Amino acid sequence: LLQERRKHEYTPCYTLVRSECATEYSRHIMVVWAGWALAAVLCCPLLAFAARWVLVYILNARGCVFCQIRDGALPAQEEYRDEHVFVIHDRDPAGDVHLLVIPHEHAICDITKAGEDALELIERMGAVARKVSEKLRPGGEWRMRFMRPPFNSIFHLHLHVVCRSRTSSTGWMKHLGFSSWTSESLDDAITRLGAKSA
């Protein structure tokens, strides 16, 4: 009888302890998985960004894409060409219309390398961009920006000219990349270079 009583007294206590341990273990597992999930969320963009840069360097090591398009070695939907610049449509548009204004001469890798002597070229690129954009979409809301490194993928100076309607869903993720810390507007670039030459 005494043994039976002890058994009944002990069993609930044992069950309670086992239940508490199981609950604590479950919490521990949840914390571990939450930590792994957080690490994945933080690391995946970094890994994706690193992978993108590896691909960018491989692409540029094989030769400038824009120079090959200029020479006719690679196909592109060309919109305009003169003796100084040419304009093509971006293959991965960030809007309803996405143009790239590219100088023929591969002398400047990106806008941060442009000195005061590049002011005339930048102004010419802007004039062509306005001319072509007005022809394609009169009265449209156009954004004209130079990507800053490390967000530029081709090391040949080029101006992004993007028109995007408010209801458009085309390239919305890429469109978000045209911010003030990833790119510089055409007007800001002209003002900055003009101040240098003054």
C-alpha cells in the first residue's frame, strides 16, 4: 500500500518535470531555428550581392558589352545614334520605357570617375536623352540617373533614362534601385561637375 501511494505521489511530479523539460527544449529549438532564419535572411542578400559581383567581373573581363554593341558585334534595339553617343533599350527594363545613353568612347568607367573635362559629354548625353525621351513618350515622367559603383554592372559610362507610369508593374524591383545612394541624377552630376570647373 505504501509503495502504491509513493508511486501515485511520484508519477505526477515526474510527469510535470518531464513536461517542463520538453517545453524548455521546444523553446530552445525555436530560438535556434529563429537564429538560423535570421542569419539566412541577413546572409542571403549578401551572398546574392557577392555572386552578382563575381558575374559582373566575369562579364566585364570578357570585353565591354557596350563597345561590342557599338561595333555591331552584339545585337541591341537601337533608338538613336550620332557621332558622340548612341541610345539603346535596356534588355531588363525598370519601367515602361528604359533607355541607355552611351558615349562611343570608352574613356570613363562610371560617373564617379568623371572629371570637369567630362562636363560637355555629360551635357550632351542629357540633351540626347531629353530629345529621344520626348519623342517616345511626350510629357512622360522621366528619371535620368547614373548608377554609382558598386551598383553599376557595366564599366562603361551610361545614363539610365526611365519612364514609368504610376500603374505599371514592369521592373518595379529594379526601379527601386534608382535611389540617391545608389545613383546620381543627371542634373546633380552636371551641377557637381560645373562647380568643379568654375
